[in-house]
Amino acid sequence: MTDRTASLLIVGGGQAGLATARIARTLGVTPLVLEAADRPAGSWPHYYDSLTLFSPARRSALPGVPFPGDPDSYPARDEVVAYLTGYAARLDADIRTGHRVERVTRAEDGAGFQAVTADGAVFTAPLVIAATGAFSRPYRPAPPALDSFAGTVLHSSDYRRPEPFTGRRVVIVGGGNSAVQIAIELAAVAEVTLATRHPLRFMPQRIAGRDIHLWLQRTGLDTARWARPVLTGGQGTPVMDTGTYRDTIASGNPDRRPMFDRLDGNQVVWSDGMREHVDVVLLATGYRPALDYLAGLGTMDEDGAPRHRAGISTAVPGLGYVGLEWQRSFASATLRGVGADARHVLTRLLKQSRRTGVPVAAGDPASVQGVRRR
């Protein structure tokens, strides 16, 4: 394909980008998806081997295609990768893999945008949706004296399986779902401590026999703006648990301790003054949105976060986001949440374009057949 003009450019071909492309087709807009990797599966192929979703299959589907298998099971990483690649293969959209977007700027005529890829190709469209998600750029905070630590420092994005850590002393910084999953897995072969600033917070995976995600949706907590501090307590996302995680950590293998004071050589100095040798510090400290390609548009605040309201840029007309954490709901950065957010963002961007007089060509949703990748 040589066509580099589209009604809508979607940057990112993971769960957020694929859901956005599907919704665009139902609204009569022909999207062009630019994906940096060699397949449209987002960050999923790069997560640790044993990762499992904390939402069941029946509530982990993108628009229009149910997640296969037992609807009450909790899919593993490789199942998600297979689902996303299959979803893309059936999607009526132009998906171009191997196209890493380096920057997005205003078009020379001031109407719409230009996206420039790593190989110098230029794509233009009146609308752009940044769908590179919230899990593309590992966040690596620096605990005290981390630079002087003589052991190994890893981010959870570097972790794949427990065997390389056999017999080692590991401290995991973080208390979210991934931190707890990795800690429990590693504790079978290593001595592991979870170091957190606050006590771990567990949310029951099932209530009255039904998954918590059902109750979040039915009660409206999922999308209520006031619910975020209720659900996080100001202390991060709670750990979804059937009771197994809580009981395992209560047994002391792995254990949980308050955040250490500092690192010193190959030792960790705990808050009570105790020192001990540590081989590995693993930062399970989450991710930040990978949106560097938007830097030239002036879309970020002083902390580097995108300025938006429910996914609509408040800085640049015609620009939207899908896949950000808490963009509109507790589920915004999840498989089950990106479809609703995509519809919200697209419908408002289309209304915005009509108000501002920026033309967006709309076509028959059935006019594009199959996936076309370049």
C-alpha cells in the first residue's frame, strides 16, 4: 500500500488501537493503524510468561468478538496475544506493522496532522488517536542509593520466568497485581520480600459467586469520577484476589515489609536499621504512557502527562487518546474498557470536527475488506 492519507490515524496496534479501529468502522470512518512492532498485539508478547488477567474471559473482550474458551476462566498472556492477533486478522482496517511513529505535528496547511515514521514516511489525517496505551514505557523510580547498588536492578518488564533467580535474595518494590503475582511465583525458588510504602490492599475477585468486574459495572463504580479515590485509597490499584494471594503472603513466603531506607553496596537497609545482602532489586513500579511522539504539539503538562478530558485533548483539537489508565473508568486501560472509551472519544472528535469545519471523509463501513499490512 502506498496510500498515506486517511480519515483517521491511529498510533498503536495493541488492544486500544484495535478497538478504536473497530469502532471507527462502525461509525463509517476508515482508519489507518500504524504499529511499531511486527504484529498487532501491543505490549502483551513482552510480559512475563505466567501473567494472567484479573478479569474473566467474558469481560475481557474487544468490541464485536467474544474472548474464546471458558467465559469464567482468567486468560493467560499467550491466550491474550492469540486473541489480539486473531482479532486483527478479522478486522476491516488498514494495519501497517513495522511503522514506528517518531513524531506527530500539525499539517502544513494547519488542517489536521502529519505523522512521521522512523523510516521517514509521512502520513496525514484530520484526526489522530494516540493508542500506544499505558504499558509501553516502564516507570523506573529511583529508591535511595539505587545507583550505588552492587547487585542487579530490573524492572518487572524485564522479568519472564523464575528459574534464573533460583537461590537468590530478591526484593520487589511495588504492591500491585504484577508485583504480587511475580513475588509469589519467585518465592518458590528464591527468598523474596515485597517492599511497599503502604500495606497491601486486596480486593475480592469474586463477590456472591460473581466476578468483581460485574459488580463494578452494575453499581456504576466503574465509571464514577468519585470512585477512583475509593477504589485506590490514594495508594494505587488494589490487588485482585480470590484469597490465595493474601493467604500466601500472610504465611511469610514471600513476606511484605515497609519500604527500605536505602541501598548500600550489595545490602538493603530496612527501616528498623537491619541490613542484609540482596542479589536483585526488581521494580514492579508500573508504566507511563509512551507519548513522546506528541511532544511537538504541546499536549503534555509539566509532569509529562497528556492534558485531556475523558480522552479528548484539551490542548489540540482533533487529537484523542484511548488506553490511558483511568481515562474514563477503572477499566480504561484494560481489554474490557478500551472499546467504550474508543466510542466515546471518536463520537466526540467527529462532532468537534464538524463544529470546526475540518472535513473527515466517512465511508461505507463495509468498504474495506481484510487486514492490509505493510
